[in-house]
Amino acid sequence: MPKPNRRVAICGGGIFRPDLWHGENAEEGVATAYQDLLRQCPNLEPDDIDAVMMSYFSDHLNQQLCMGWIIQDYLGLHNKPGYRVESGGSTPLDALINAYYLIQSGFFDVILIPGWEWMCEVDVASTNEMIASAADTDWDFPVGGYYNAYYAAMEVRHMQLYGETCEDLGRIAVKNHNNSTHIPFSQWLSQHGTAPITLEDYWKSRLVCWPYRVLNNAVMSEGACCILMAAEEKVNRFTDTPMWITGVGLGTDSMRPGDRTVDFVYAGFKDEAKIYPDFVKIPKTPYPDMANFASLHVAAKRAYAQAGITNPLKEIDLMELFTPYDGVELCLYEDLGLCGRGEGKYMIREGIVEYGGECPVLLSGGLTSTGHPVGATTLYYTTFLYWQLAGKVKEMCGPDGLQVPNAKRALITGHGGTGCQGGVIIFERD
Amino acid sequence: MEEEKGLTEIKLKVRSVKRERERKYRDYPAVVDKSTAAHDFWEPIVHLGLWDIKGHQIVKGPWGGGTVEQAKKRAPKEFMVIDRASFALYSHSYGLVSPFFRGLLEGKLMGTKCPKCGTVYCPPRAHCWNPQCKVADCFDNWVDLPSAGIIHTFTVQCLAAAPFEHMLPFSMGWVQVDGADTTLSMLLHIRPKELFIGKKVNIEFMPKESRKGDLMDLYAVAAIQDEKPPEWACLQKDPKEMESVENSTKATLEFIKNRYGIDNSPETRGW
Ligand SMILES: [Zn+2]
């Protein structure tokens, strides 16, 4: 484990809220988010920014390559070093980690991280097609596939092995949508208002790919967010409530989930083979199989080691998980070590991950309700965690905001492909 | 609109005017060429877009930063939204695993076997990914596989990406072909009420003349006729779920019939 050279913190986030459609185009949306950041950090001057780390996923959705150049130019930051990070859904988390590496190693002191995605220029079926081209286009895409189907099939396998039910997936959907109504920037709130939903609404929601219903799936969004990250020497200039990065971890897994039956690099988890019920043929690599997310498992291990965490459930106050489909949330409870393998269902049944529970997950509502403009997604949820650790949720979201009292330490994940890439960051306040 | 049509016709002519096709591999013999005629037909069509603006709308909508409430309180602005189209035809090589896809054309299933660790790959890998084998060559070590396997996992789709929408509803899944260590994605021509993990399937091929050389050339069918799913099968063990899947697939059938005039019902398709 490399020893950090110096401490690095998130100093604030500016938001251009996610919604199904915006009249503004991407550069105007990013500029609006940057304005918001400048308001949050009034001392921030363009000269303070050493480099720009840009987070956006698709070149297809807008038929624009090198969109990052437009953004840097539009913000008037085109004399700075600029980097684009792209790793599917993991893009914004990856951008944060890459910015962290560059600051921590001493190359730069202050990095601006703008993230955005404009996903609604083509019809939804075509957006799905363009996103699915992040899957293996020779092998997985041609078979009627897209991510809803891949993830549904993975959840079916997990469900068969460990016995969670559709109702468990429904409970997660209800929790997240209702959390989302407390976020005044939420896409769900913009389209459906603040009325809470129930399991009844969940059962009525249209089946997309069994077992996933509409309410289990990430939404399509347009939106932008700008994060400011700085080295400890500069932090005080921008904020009184820095959110320190105390652990980071990245992990990857096979491109095709179907290859995970013989996933040689994960042969180290074979001890867990006993979990397999009698009727299932045990694959050569019992973990992650085609059910769990090994990339996140190793990413979390790396981040926990750096942050000195041994019992994440006890030692972390709240989590923002990247869950494009609700089964991912259930699996991640296990992969992140909040519970044993196959026990994810109890986390939701026993209310452990609800507001007021031992470890609330997705108080933001997350990707299925509040919004998922890919390149901005994790930056929004990092901003929400920043408000949590700064104790500013009610200030930013109003009196209904779900502030976790005295929150000190939080975790966020990123997640690309079918878990082909994943990452974890641990945040702490002073 | 008429004027626009005329312009598009001219541009299409520019595109399709007979000239020798680019041959990036013109120095190498095309042992089989089922491409040139198709190319002449499709190349102009995929370029119908031509980056032309096909139309526009003026949309009055919310703008600016802040919360949903703040945005919706502002006087809306008028945004011009243009419709712009473009695309291209890709000539993509299947590389060293090309024999697999030629095998599909012949109705044959093959995998590669690592000469070092013995892992059998289907989907085939040209090089072994076992780190111990240091990307050992597998591409000259093909094994014939039987047209049979077991379902590793599956889903029932009532929604699909654009190219597959007209086929809805359908099931796709991953099948471990007998003798292979990895699993292959394919369509499952099996009704939801019979689908379960661990189910034995046979792999069948489309009629020879309609095979194209991708995984859509094959599909799985139940190996055992009218097999009753075991009591632990996750889809059928909850009758409420099964009913919801049946209702959703019915609604999807209706939707596809109305939208495309295609009848995908089990009575017509046979599954
Ligand atoms: Zn090998």
C-alpha cells in the first residue's frame, strides 16, 4: 500500500441538475454547474486551477468527439492541462481517482473535475443501443442484448443462488425513489413530484427485463456537475469543511460476464464455494460467478486498507452506491463486505440501509430516480456526500433534507459495464 | 420539403455513383466474397443521413441552474432543436477466431482449447487469458463442441435496444455448451414458464440460407419436451411473478403487433 504524500480533499461541488431533457446544450450546462461551484467557493479564481479532469462517457450520443476541448474552451480554461477519463459508468469515479493521484503525487495542487452527459438526443431504444456498444459487440451485443438484459440475467443468477425475491428488489426501489423526493434537484421529483411511492406502485410498474421493472432501472438523463479537488496546502482557501479522500481503490473484471465461470484472476475466492446450493453446477470460479461484482470487491479491499477500515458496516456512516439496477445494490452490500455473501437481502429487509438505519445507502435516491447523466453521475453523488459530511443537507435541500446526524465517514462507488470496472472512494471530514 | 428531397437525392447519387470499392486488403485474395453486392446496396443507405439537417423544432422549456422549483419558476426560454442524421458501414474482421463464425455458417459449434492449461473457451479466445499461460496461442487448437448445453442464467425481455425491438418479447441468456468452461450468450426459444437455471438445452441453427455469421444464427431450445421446472426455480416458484411475466409478455406482443404489424405470438413462432 503506497503511503500518501499529502492529504487531498473535495472542496465543493456545483450542480446543473439532471433531467430527462434540457434546452441548454452540454457546454452551457457545465458552465451553469461551474457558476454554482464558484458561488460555493467564492475564493476560487481560474488561476487557482492547475488542471482539468473531464468526465464523460459517450462520443456516440451527441456525435461529437473531443467534447472535452469544447468544455475547456467554453469555461475559459483552455490554457490548462486537460485530461479525459472514460470507463463506462465508472467514468466519473475514475476521474475523481485520477485527479486524486495527480494531486497526491504532487504534480498539481488544484484540479477542476467537470462531468456531464447529454443522453436524450436520440430515441431511448437508440440510446440503449449506443450504451450497449460498451458491451462486447461481437459476442454479447448481437444477441438482442442491452444492459438491462445483461444485468437482469446476472440478478436472476444471484436470486437463484441466494434466494432474494422480487419484493426485495421492490423494497430497494421504493427506498431510493422516496429518498429522491427529498432532493430538490432530482429528475424523479421534476417529473413525478414529491408524493412517496409504495410496494403497490412497484408491482404496477412495467416489467422491462425480468426481474427488473421500470422502477428498478437507471433513468436517462442530461445534466452536469463540477467538483473542486485540492491538496491540503490549498484547501483552506476554498472551504471550511473539506471532505478528505482517505482511501481509493480500483478494480476490473472480464468484459463478458459469461466468462466469469472461469475467471482465473479471481481464483482466490474459492473458499466461498460452500454457498452453492446442491442443484447448481459450481463453476471453476465460484466468485464472482455471473452474479456478484469482483471488481468492486477488490476495489473496496484496496480502499479499506488505505483508510484503515476493518468493519465497513460499523465504521462508515453512509454510502452512495452506483446502482444502475437495484440488484446491483443488493449484490454490493455483499461485495463491499457489509454482510456475508448471499445475505444482501437482509440488509434491506431489516432496514439497515434505510435513512435512520445503521448504514443508509443512497439517501440521494441514486441513478434510478435522481438521475444518471453518466459522466456527471458520481460527481452529483459526491457533492451530496459533501453536504452530508459538512452538515449542510438542510441548507442545500431544505428542511426535508435527509441529513445523517454527525456523519463523519462516507463511501462512494463507481461501476462500469457489467462490473467490468469498478472503483471505491472513502471520504472523511475533520 | 420537396426541395430538401431533391437535394438528398443528388447527395445520394454522389454517394452511390459507381466507383471501385475501397479495398484496404486489396493485396490479399478474398477467398469468399459475399460482401461486394451487399456493400453496393447498403453503403448509400447507411449514409442517408449525410449530416443534413432534416428538420427542426422550437421548444419552450425551463433553463438555468438551481433546484427543480427554481428552474420551473423562471420564464421559459425557446430552444431550437435540430434533427441531424448520419452513419457508416463498418467492415469488421473477426480476427483469429473467424473459424468460429465460419463454423456457424456451416451449422457447427466450436471452441478453442488452451494447449497449456486445457481450458475450453466458447466463446473462443485466440489466446488464453489464464495469467499462468501468458497469453498462450489457442487459435490453432479448435475443438468441435456438441450442440447441447445448460442454461447458466437468463432473462425475459419486454424491452430491447433499437435493432431487436421488433423481435420482442424474447428471452436471452448464457448457455454453458457441454465441454466448454465459459458460457455463450444466445437467444432462448423457450417459453418463460419453462425457463430455469440448470435447464438442459439443445442448440439449433437458423436455416442455412439465412445464416449471417453471428450469434443470431443459433438459438437454444428445450432438450426435454414440456419439462416441468423444479420447485426451486426462481421464476416459477412465485406464481404471482410468473403471472406478471405472462401478462407483460402478452402486453408486449400487442405492442409489437400494433407498432410493426409483426405477430410474435407463441402460436405463430412456435415458442
Ligand atoms: Zn491456458
